[in-house]
Amino acid sequence: MSLPPPRKPDWLKVRLPSGPNYARIDRYHRERGLNSVCRDAACPNQGECWNLGTACFMILGHLCTRGCTFCNVGRGEPLPPDPEEPARVAAAIAELGLKYAVVTSVTRDDLADGGAKEFAALVVEVRRQAPSCRIELLIPDFAGDRDALAKVVEAAPDLIGHNLETVPRLYADVRRGADYRRSLRVLAEIRHLAPDLPLKSGLMAGLGESAEELVAVMADLRAAGCSLLTLGQYLSPSRRHHPVTRYLPPKEFAALRERGLALGFAEVVAGPLVRSSYHAERQFNTAFPTPNDP
């Protein structure tokens, strides 16, 4: 007999989304047919981030070809890529006046290059329509295809992220279709192709891992050349998904952040509600300040 899930603690409670910026971005999504991780992945920070005027756009549809048991994004047979999508997302970034844009996608194992061409085209369009906007890409593993990775790197985004999500022991259950070592090789290959390009990854806590397993993954990420890290609490979207085994208190996230910094990460954002794109611009500017940054 399985144990009931732990009760959600007070520190994970968030306000219902509201406010003028939230309404503006929500309306923009609906009117322009845009997808975002904020909505499809049921992100708890949607209200906060949209009120700050930021969003994490999701390209290549809203159906994933894999079946990760932690994820709220739908699974199925996706439609062919929309050739107008890169220009449409870039127009949204320009019209919303974003200074920092995060763009990710579902995993598209049905495409020969996993969608790398569409990521590259989007960077080109953002450079054309919103030249002052920094671009962070959160990419899938492209099945480890080096040519696909090269397409994305050659487009010259400001940062590339690829999430490991959890510890290797849990991959068979939590990240079906993914491979821990392959994901590390993806990051290492990007580092080889572009030695100066910042790399980022994200992890979740509360899936059944230990603190020492998380720290071991952090060390692997540093060895692969990753300089930025996000670490947040896993929240199960439904009873059909992987269960939450434990809710870590804020002080444990603070301790994990310190251990990550000690390993040499330029910046670690860790906390119960942290997600991959949470305060992404602030994290980038903290790690890589320029004379023009406030």
C-alpha cells in the first residue's frame, strides 16, 4: 500500500495571478496563438513573472514525443513545425518590449534535427526584430546529434540551457527516453563548440533523491562546463505523475546553493518555487555583469 503524499507546506503557497502586466501577456498569448512553459507546465511563478513582464516561450507545439513522469506538458503525435512561428514569437518579444527572452520547446524526436533549425531561425528573427534583447535558449537533447547542436550554437544566442532535471538513479522512471550521460555530453559538446558561451542547467528536488546525489550531479555539471544552475522543488501536477517524496524547506535550498557556489558555479538560484527561467535575466546579469547593466 502506497503512502499518501506529504502535505504541501505554507512556503509553497502562491497568490492567484492578477495585475495589468499579467492580463496583457495572457491576452497576448491567446490572441497570437503563443505557447509558453508558464502555462503548459503549470508553473507556480506565472503570476509573478508575467507581472514583471517576462515569459518563457515554448516553440514547436505543445505535444511532446517523450513521456517524462514529472512533466505536465502533453504527450502525443505533434503537428509539423509552423514555418511562421520564429517570426511570430520574435514579433511578440519585440512588441512586449522584452530585454531578456527565454525560449524552450517540447522534445521533438519525430524531427530529423529535433527542432534545431527552428531554434536557430528564432534567434535570427529576434536579432532582426528586437536586436537589444538577450536570448536564452532552453533546449532538449536533440538525441545527442552534434550537427543539430552546431546549428543552434552558430545562431549565437546569449546563453544555452539544458536541464538534467534529476539524479541518474531516477532517470529510468522520471525521464523516460532521456539519458543522463547523453545530456552531460550535450553540454560538453556546446562548450567545445563555443568555449565562451554561458551554459545553464536545472534540477528538481523532492523526487526521491538524496542531497549528496544532487551535489554529485552539480559536480558533473561543472565538469561539463556549466556555469549557471537553478534548483527548485518538484511539484507533482496530478496523481498520474511521479509523486512528491519530500518538500525541502527553504534553508535546505540555501545550503544546496552554497554547495553549488563552492563547486564553482558563477550563480545558483535555489528555492522551493524556483524554475528554469525564474529570474533568468537577474541570474545572467549577476553572473556576467556588463558596464551597461544597472
